[in-house]
Amino acid sequence: MSPPPASRSAIKRLLYAAQHSACPCHGCRTGGSHSPMQAISQMRKFATPVEAHPVEKEYAFEVAAANLRFGEGVTREVGMDLKNMKARKVAVFTDPIVAKLPPAKMAIASLESQTDLPFVVYDRVVAEPTEASWRDAIAWAREHDCSHYLAVGGGSVMDTAKAANLFSVYKDADLFDFINAPVGKGLPITQSLHPLIAVPTTAGTGSETTGTAILDITSMSFKTGIANRAMKPVLGIVDALNTRSCSRELHISAGLDVLFHSLESYTAIPYTERVPRPSNPVLRPAYQGSNPVADVFSMWALHTTVKYLPRISKSLEDYEAMRQMVLAASFAGIGFGNAGVHLCHGISYPISGLNKQGPKYKFAGYNVDHPIIPHGISVALSAPAVFQFTAPSSPSRHREVLAIFLGTTPADPSISSIPDSEIGAHLFEAIARFLDNLHVPRGLKAVGYKKEDVPKLVEGAIPQRRVLDLAPGIGDVAGADGREHLTHIIERSMEY
């Protein structure tokens, strides 16, 4: 006699067991044997066909990242790479500052060393790209009809190159056709894009590993972007020599992006809790929720950033710390590029966008003539309050994070003795102290925001569904509870 079919709840419990059975790697968080295949075997034994018991939540995750090459001086190889790819004409993207620095000069020299390798240079990328700057880059790319793309710069350069590449293939598309819903249409990318090689010059965004590109929608006073695996580079060339020309402030801002990429992806909702499950694999989003593979990369990047970013802050000649941070940036990129970020990033987008009309704060160390709260700083401003809010969703994960900031392990009595209900408060203080040591502005008030700005910041955060839907405990972002939670977090972030 065959066993009775499993109930939906039993199937979900087995799926949970398949994900959370522990292994010796540092991405796991409970004891026990590592037996996901055993759980899957049990599912096959007892479960009836999917059609009989439709599963509304996600049940799978994908791992995607660009090929990466690490090494000091490896930028010199990019000309050979493009020659090997049989490039007909290369579009080189950079910005006016990087164009004069060794990384861009090394890349251009590498291109020039190859016979019969035509290239054209776009050096008008702006820090924190806008609709206008993207449209300018897109028009240039459509005009020059290049077969391959090369980005040499920080996240702004790499993201602009991704957008130019996309819209040079979709020649008749409008910018908002592919921008994430609900701000844009969020259309799928079904055509093959041109090969893109990304050479980061900051240790921050991890854009060399992902299919994400972010811009400032100035007409709406917040940031958003396009996230699709089709836009990821074919190769990321990660050269530690390229970050040596960064200012202390740029190192810190970029490094904070690494820190919170790691933290947010590790504390995002589990991929099995994301809804709805896509009707077709091609519709599975790039940001999928925390998962075992992303966890490993995110935790390594978190450990590394907490250890080495303060060292760079103290000495711009600590080249070992810089080598470790370029690795951490790419590792965090793989982590969040597959798991996603959540509240810190979702709230940062209106913080950066509204600054141009409101506080008009200009962060030191950035050679620009307009107000700017750099991305990493805007993400950090709400971080203590964010992780105090998310801690109850997974006390064990947040306890691990707290131990990293305090330089110990979760088993240390000073950490293990903290009640679950108090982990968030301790983590608030630990993150705040870490930011203080880097001389980060102490909350929104320190960059010019006032209490009366809170509703505008909330309204600017609500459309960021791509990331906020991955936030644990937030609920329906657009609903009354979601607004109340966002309001409380932003109010708590005014000062600390």
C-alpha cells in the first residue's frame, strides 16, 4: 500500500529542512548534519505532483555572477581580452577624473598595444548618474555602434556602461521600459547584449559582478534602477592597484557599500519565503532572498570589511587592506547580486535623491560641484535603526553579525548570554560605534534633514519594491503597517 500524499505544510517543512540543514561552512547557522539531499529524497518519496499541491512561495534559487580575474596590474590584459573576443569596435566608458588617473591610462595603453583594435572613449559619466546623464550616454552609444564595451571606473561608470549597452541593442526603447516596476515597466530583457568588461576603480559597488545598474530619477527625487542578469559583465577585472588613487573619503563610502551589501543580503528573507514563485524560470528575479551560496560570500565580505576598512581609514598606504577590500567588494557583489539588499538601500535612494532639492549636503572628499551624499554614506545613515528593526526576524543571524562587529564568536559568553529580544539594541550600538570610528555623519540630522522631511523620505522609499520586498518584518510596504515601520526606522535614524 502506497503512503498517503504529503500535505502542503509537510512539503514546506521539508523544503525548509533542505535549505537549513547545517554544514561546516560559515554560512550556516545551526548545528546538525548536512543532509539537504536526504530531505529532497523524502519529498520525492511522499509528495504528490506539483499540480495537485501548488506551491505559491519560491522553491528554487539561481546563482549568477560575472567571470572575475584578480591580480595587481591585471588591467594591462584587457586589450588582449578584447582582441581575443574579436571586438570590431570598443566603447570605453569612464569619468573625467578617472580618465586622468593610472587605471584608465593603463586600460587605454592596453587597447593601443593591440593592432587593429578600434575604440572610442566616453568620459562624461557623472558621479551618482541621473536620467539626463544616462540619456546622454545612451545617445552616444547608439551613435557609435560598438561591438564590445569596456567600463573603467566606480559603480557610476559601470552602471552607465550597462545602461548604454542595453539601450544600444534596444534602439527604440525608452529609459523607463526597463527600469524596475512600479517606477518603470520592468520589461524582461530577451535580446543578447554586447559583451561588457568591467574594471572597477573603487572597492564598493560590486557592479563588476552583477546585472544591476542604479540611477537618480531627479523628477521623482529618488534613485532606482534596472536589475537583470542579462546586463552583467562577461568579465570583471579586479585590480588592487586601481583603488590606490582613491581619497580616504571615497574608500570609506565605497567600503560602507560593501559592508551593507553583505549585511542586507545575509539578513534578507529566505528565498523560500519570496512570493510569487515565477511562472517561468526566465522571470525569476536577480534578487531572490538569502540562500546558502550567497550567505557564504556575504559573510566572508562582512568579516573582511569589518577588519580592513578601518585600517584604510587610518592609512592610505595600507595596500594589504586595499587588496582585501577589492576582494570583499566582489564577494559582496556575488552575495547581494543573488540574494538582494533591503531596507538600508531602499531608504538610501530618497536620502540621496531629495538631498539635491532639500538639505543640499556636500560630502567631503568628492571632487564635484553639486550636492552629494555618496551612496555608501546614504546607505549607512539608517543602518543602526534598520538592523535593530530586523533583528527579531532572525536573532541567530543577527547574533552572528554582532559577534563580527565585536571581534568574537556567537559562542562567546558575552554574546551567547544576550537574550534574543536584546540583540537588536546591541547591534544598533555596535554598528553606530563602527560608523563613528570612520567619522560617518551621525544620522540624517547630521546631513541636513529635519523631522518634517520624514514623510517625504517615506514616500520616496515606498516605490523601492524590488528591494523592500526582501526586508524581513516590513510586511506590505505600501500598506499602513509598512508605512508605519518605515516612518519609525527613518525617525530613529535622525540622530544617534
